Amino acid sequence: MHMTCAETKRYLEDFLPLIKDIPNDRKIVIAPPFTAVSTFANYTNFDYLDIASQNIHWEDKGAFTAEISPTMLIEHKVKYAIVGHSEPRKYFSESDEQINKRAVFAQSSGLTPIVCVGETLEQRERGEADRVITRQVEQGLENTDPSNLIVAYEPIWAIGTGKTCEASEANKICALIRKLIGFNDVIIQYGGSVKPNNIDEIMSMSDIDGVLVGGSSLDPISFSRIANFK
């Protein structure tokens, strides 16, 4: 929940010059708040830059106050939708069943869902990380098309805490996710205190295809360094 429309405009004016020479093997997707999506849409005439929504509903219209539908988003050039992010899971008790409904409907509407999975610190300390990830993948991705899917592994204990999951451990979990999905080309990201000083190591891992960036994306200089990882 950051940035008004005016702040979004200023951000993009600062950010775009910093990524104009980005290598052509990568794409940047930004998920602004819903109010700023239309402002952002005026700045997406670039092959390497797209818009995501921060959530999506599993119906196109109806009595679903406070929700947003694919049709409403596509009208503003949105191509991706984050579902199952750790914050809706934590604050609004989103279930794997609800997350699955959002992901399936996003795909059927022509959007690419970015489905987030991850364990808490308590679950990791009890040795349950693999089991939790397996459940979230099996239930959250049921009946989805892996060829139009992004999965983001975001260990909840490493979000906004300054703690980063060791790159090798993150790679191990991402490899587990790829195996569970059974589609080698599925895009798997890591998210959890991704910063300019650790992006190069993270992106050197064999099973990490991209990153889901939180706080570091709020600063154009910091985010551009991440986007231009070596």
C-alpha cells in the first residue's frame, strides 16, 4: 500500500531512464496499488515493462464488495495478478482453496498469476518447510496451466525483517516447487528481502528464474540495480 497516482508518475519518471538499457533476456513487472494502475498504464509502451495487480477475484462481476475482477484490470493493460501473497494470507486468512480459485480464474481470463508460497519461521524451525510448501503447491495450483504461471517462493520469516534465506536454501525450495509442478519451464521466483547487495548471488542459482521484490522496489535506484543484475 504505497504511492498515490502522483507519486507513481514521479517514480516512473525517475525509474524508466535507469532501465532503458536492460538486457533483452528479462522483464520487469510492477504491481502498483489499484488506484495507480491506470496512471501506470500510460508508461507501458516498452517490451520489458508490464503491470500486475496485487490481487484478483475469482468472478468477473457480482456482489463482491472490495474485490476486483480481471475485466476491470485488463482494461488498464494489466497482464499479471499476484495471488496468495503472504500478507493477504496473514491478515485476511486467505486459504489455499481461495488462492487456487483466484489463480485458475486469472488464467481463464487471459492473465498470468504470480502465485506466492512460503513457510513461517515457526514452521521452518519445526522442520515443516517442505511439507508446507508441498501442501500450498498441490492445493493452490490444482487445475492451473503451468505454461502460463509464475510461482514465487517467499519465506514469510524473510520478508521485511532484513533476514534473507540463504541463496542455496532458496534454490533447494525452488527446485522442490519445480519438481512438484512437473513442468521444467515453469517460472519460479524468490522473494524475501531481495536487495541490490544480494541480487547477483540469488540470480546465479540454477532454479531461481526471477525475484519478487518488496521494499527495495520503492526506491528507483535500488530497484533498477536489481533489474540490471549481473
